[in-house]
Amino acid sequence: MFRTILMLGLMSRLLFADTIDTLLEEYQSTAENSLQTINEKIGHVVIYSQKEIRLMQYRTLNDILKELPLFNINTNQFGLTNYSLTGSKTTTSGFFRFFINDHEISSGYDQSTSLSWSDLPLDFVDHVEIYYGESSFSFGNETGIYFVRIYTKSALKEDGSEIATWFSSKTGHSQSITNSQIFENGWSYLLFANQEKIKKKTLYNQQKLTSNGTKHYLFADISNETSKINLGYTDITKGNYTGLALDATPNDGENISKDFFLNYTHFLLEDKSLKANFSFDVNERSYEEINDQGINITPLITLSMPWSIPKNFEEDLRFTKSNAYVSKSFESDKNALILALNVKHKTYDVLKRKSTNFLNQTNEIDHYNSFKRETISSVLLQESYQLKEDLLVVANAKIDYYDRNAYLKDTDEKLLRIGAIYTPTPHFGFKAFYTQTALPPSFYNVDYTKKNAVNLKSQRYNFYTLEAVYTEGNSKFGLTFDHVEIDDFLYQTPIGFVNIDHTIKTDGLIFDYEYSFSKRDKLHLNYYTSTLSEQINNSTKGGFIKLMGGYQKFDYFTSLIYRNGYDYLGLDIPDSFDVSLGATYHVTKDLSYSLKASNILNKSTQSLYFTNFGSNAFALDDNDRSITFSFKWVF
Amino acid sequence: MKALYLSLTLLHLCYAEHYTFLVQPYSKEIELEAKIIYEIASASLKEDITLFIPNISSMEEKVYTNYFTLTQECEKANFIFINKTEEMPPCPSTKKRLFFTNNYRKLLSNKHFFGALFWNKSRPNIVFSQKRLEEKAMTLPQNFHQFIENF
């Protein structure tokens, strides 16, 4: 007994010798774990903390997303990164909602982030949360089945400047600057600017496909305790890659996009339980392509008149989104209720659209159809109730009313979700959700609908998810199962979009294991497998092994990302093993140099491309083998 | 006893890396902030501490009450931590009533504050003003001397 007390006393003295320093280190380390914004009630969440982003040398959002289970990341025909559900490959995807803080950044045209925001640099990002779940129940935004929340760094924690840059042996180079300051009156700002040169070149049929270009990003956050103003701008100018060319090798072309948003959030009442949010987005995009073998612009082609095929095409389009959201939360010991209203207005304008066909006739074309305005009004409710100390139940309901100016009928969608989180012991936890949601057709879906097809309908998703977590000591095991049924899936055939007339079913199982050797060193294993009721044209199994850590002034990591191979239309797509490793040397607390080798085995994932209205398919590597040097200086 | 409690909590923190689900609002950062403020207040005052945080949130109240006697009135407090955008409370700073802030610029410009706990370049920092410590005839323990700046 005496010995125990003596030991505790000694330990306490030892700890107290530097208690304040230890506490400060602990405070920093806890902040770097980035758990302060997590919301377990809205889905199954994966967190990429500030610490992990630093140790793993994630430079862009895609470095993170390419690891995600039940998720495929490919290069689309425009040379842009695009996200697809397991087993499938889409050209533009609307299943995923992306947020920078409170602002949803998907395109007003096709619901995708590919063109403007897909390869977002992480120099101004604090942490990223990825949820398997429906965000619109909580944030009132448009529907989706996964969502990615990107939290930017806070001026309150930075209050300084940072210069970061990287140079890659293959993929280009980037320069970023961040500046932030806190004022005495409680206001603070954070400014971020980035320029990136993109290099992407591939050979197909002895012809060079290029997606070279330039990207710029500007972001500003101006905040105090109750208000948050976010401004974002990005532009990209790049080559077309395979573009829309019927032979997948355009003679010439260019893709330009400019995106701007303003988002204002204000919290009212003493307990900040009343939240108002207003936002405005404008996106201008231009597309030009010249191809002697023809260009596949679905709405302009009549297959019985081959001369109608364009060989020269250019268009300038403008899209706007205006959004207003107000929510009130009511909280008691056991109960949390959120009531909200959301109104979004979207417009689509054609500034210029011109096409020259095989008879050398040049036509000025306005809208392909009369659908150019849409207002979505939503009422939503989230109720969570602590039934027992270890059991929380969650229920969501949402009604969306779609008011369209023409072409598509006005519709309403009734969405719901129920779930429970059960934590019988501190080591065991279970989480389950049933979600019913609908994804309506976008302007893009309607523009590229199959000719003479009936009007497109909303895709209806029913999904069941179950997650079990067990922690023991320094280990954490996770198992997640999902079953998804999709009615009226919007599928892009080579001659346009159609609703699939039967139910598509997919099941997925994810196994996850983490072991923390210390606060800095971690091993992370993940494996998933899935089934799809349709013919697959993308990977259905995958996983990763990641080891990250540090020793004195060095950080290091190594990772292997696996995706299985598959056969499609006689093409044998091999397994992919993307191995990367890297190290960072911290010269001082403020200056670091990093080296990273990516895709060392040169066994990248591959993406499928088609020629002549889908009659032939071929595959190209998504990533090159490369070495990247980067440095970061904080001052 | 508090020292033992703090030591055990620190030991626990060293190993508590994993969690199942974070169902309850996450309070670990506020908990660490409270512990640091407790260390600072204990080192600065040689008497029991009564803390006043203007406009204290319910989460802060829940956490800080484990370490301090809290008060809603500035006059009854001997340690005042201003961590929000607030006008200075209407009670004077005296030798027995200390003002602390989480804003470095406020510390520089307002002589009522004798120190600050704030973030800079993603790192938490503590700074005490030597002049103001002298004015209040305060002596801090040896392990706090590294935080004293010459202004």
C-alpha cells in the first residue's frame, strides 16, 4: 500500500515537473485530432484529421478520396477526376455533396464538383469529414448519398502566414499562400490563394491526349463569434483530353470554368440556436472542340442523318444558385430537435452555343430544351432522443418541392431516415440507419437525355447501413455493411440518359482496423468488398494499408491502395496497387521539407473510355509514377 | 488530491486515443483549456480561485466547474478569463483580482490583462507581461518563467 502511494506520488511529481508544457502539447495534439466538428447523427463518418493530413502528405482532396472504400476515383473523358459508386463508372457524378465549411460547392449544372473544385489543394484545409449518409436532412442542401465536409483552417488558431509549394516530376506544380489575423474586436480573417499548373499527358492510338492547364483558387473567411462570411473563387483553363470526340482524339479544344461563391451564416439568440444562412454561386463555363471525325453532342445528333454530327462545337454557359436556409434547434437533456426551411433557386443561361456539322452548316443554338429555371423549397426536421443512457434514436423527415419553369413536371419528394446509436460499453458501439432519398435529374441530365425518351424521373435510393465498432487498448476495429436499392437509376448510354427500368441492388462490406503505436505512429488497414446486380465497369473490391509516424524531426509514411481488376467488353483491366512513401524533415517548428514518391509500382487504376457511340472501349491509366518535392514555411 | 487527479487524467489521456462513437458533444479541447487555465490561476494566486467567464457557454460551465468555483458576478471573482468578444466587465483589476485573455492583441493593448492563452501558427501559447506581473507584485513558479515576455 505504502509502495503504491509512493509510486503514485513519484509519478505525479514527474508529471508535474513539466505539467504546463505537457498540457500545452496535449492541447495541440487534441486539436490536431480534429474531432470538434464530428456529428455522429448524420451518417457513418471517416475523419481525415489535421495530423493525418500532415503525416500522410495529402496535398489535394483527391489524395484522400482515392483511399475511400466503396468508392472509385477515375479520370473522365475531359481529363478531370471523377467519383463513382463501387462497380460503376460515371462521367459526371451527382451522388456526392461537397461542402467548404457551410457551403455546398457542387455545380448547378450537373451536380458534380469535377470541373471546378475536384482537386482542391489542402493547404488551407484543417480537416475533412466524409459521411456515408444523406446530408440534406441536416443542412437542407440538395440530396446525395455521400457527403464530404471540408473544414478550412481557423484564423483563431493560425494568426499568421504560410507559404507552401510543391513540384512534381509528372503532374505539375503548385504555390499557395495563406494569411490570417485576429483583431481585438473579435473579428478575424483568413485569406488563401493558390496557383497550380496541371500536367497530364497520355498516348492513345499514337496520338497525344493532353489535359494540361492552369488552376487558381482564392478563398476568404471573415468571422466573429456569431457571423461567418466565406468567399470562394476558382478558375481552370485546360485541354480537353479525349473530350467528346467520336474517335477519342480531338484535333483541338479547350475547357474553361470560372466559379464564385459567397456564403453568409449568422447565429442568433444567446444560445445560438437560431441559424440563418444565405449563399450565392455563379459558374461560367466554356467548351470548345474541333474534331474532323465528329463530336458526340447528343442533343444535336440525329443518328439517321449522320451529317448532323458536329465537327466543330463551342458553347459559353452561365449557371447561378441562390440559397436561403433558416433553422432553429431545441435542446434538452435527452432531446434535440432541429426544424429548418430551405429555398434554392437555380438558373441556366446559354450565352453562346454554335455548332458546325459535316455539311459545313453552322448553327447558333439556344437551350436544347425549355428547362432553365428551378426552385427547390424544403421543410426539414431532425429529432434525436436519448432513449436510454446507451441508446440514442434519430429520425429525419424532409419534403422537397421542385418548381420547374418548363419541360420537367413540378414534383415533390418525401424523404425520411431513421437510425439508432447503441453504445452498451465504452468499448462497443453499433450504429444503424435506414434512409429513403431521391436524386432529381439535373440540367445536364435533361440536356443529354436520350432522344424521344420519356421525361426523366428522380432516382430513388433506399439504403440500409449497419456499423459496429470495437476498441481495445490501442486498437480499433470497425465493420460496416450496406445494402442499397436504386429505382429509376439515371444511366448515361452512348446516346443519352435514360432511367433504368428495374431495381439496381448493391451490397458492401467494409472491414477497418487501426492500431496506434503512439500519438504520432499509427497503422491503418482497410478492406472492402461489394456486389452489384448490373454488369460492372469498375472495381468492386479494394483496400489500403497505411503506416504513418514520426521520429524526432522526421515524419514518414508509406501506403498501399488496392483496387481489384475486372473484365469489361473484352477488356481485361488488371488489379491496381498504388504504393506511395514519403518523409518530411522539420528544420524548425515553422519550416519543413517533404519528399514523396507516388504510384511506385506503376500499377495505377485504369478508366474506361469509348469511341463511336460506345461501339469500342479502351482503358487508360489514371495516374503516373511520380516524385514530389514540397516545402512549407509558417511565419 | 487535485494533483493526483490531474496526474491520473494525464496518464489516461496518453492512452485514450480511440473511441467508438462520439455521441455526446466533444469537450476534450475545452477540458484541456480548463486545465491549463487552472494551472495558470493556481500559479498566480495563493488562495482559492473563484472564476468568472463572461458569457460562459453551457459546455464551458459543465467542464470548468470540475476545476473551479464559478461565479456569475465579476465582483465575487478573483480570476477573470475573457475568452469571447466582450467589453471589459465593470470590476477593476486589482492585486487580488486578475484578468486573463485568449487574445494576444488584447493583452498588448489592455493593461488590465496580465497574461494570455492563445493560438498562433496552430500552436497554443502562454504569455505573461513582466511589467504587469511586477506591478501586481506577482511571482510565478520557475516552470512559468519561459512564458514571461518583456513588456
